[in-house]
Amino acid sequence: MAENKTPVNAQEEDYTPDLVTLEDEEGKEHTFEVIDAADHKGTRYMALVPYIENENELVDADLDLILMKVGEDADGEYLDIVEDDEELYEVSNMFEKRLREFFEIEH
């Protein structure tokens, strides 16, 4: 009996990125892709990269990893920068380890 397997390229076609749009201090909107999210010491964090829709632009793109803290207020959830250096260091190490394992990144 033949196994029922989905071809790899069909899996890639089904991929839908998790996008968030953030507004900077000047009111300009920027779209990011959420590549990972995790909890650390009771707080939720997200690892984002600038979203590039055109695959041809991806080769030349500067994809800096941006770490954001998820907060909540009366209006709902929001993303905020991580201002504390020690917190940023801990969270960046956590994501570095998680992403290295997932994407097989070497340093």
C-alpha cells in the first residue's frame, strides 16, 4: 500500500506567514513576520524580522532580528521594546538557542 505524503514544495505553498504591523514614532507603518514566540519569567516575547513579500528581494535583505515584549492593558495586547539590558540579554540568548536549533544556524 502506498504512503500518503505531501510533497515538500506543496508544504511551502501552504505556508502563511504570521504578520504584525507596527507604527514607528513618526507614524510610518512597518510589517514584520513573527518567526518565534516564547515565554520567559512569566512574560511573552516575540522574535520578528522585517517582512519581505518578494522572494527576489530576500537575497539582498538585511533581516535583523527584533525582539518585542507582549504587554496587555485595558485596550488589549500590545508590543513594546525591551528596554532593560539584562532582560534583553536573557531573552536574546533564549531566542538564539531556540532559533539555532530550529533553523540549524551555526555561529
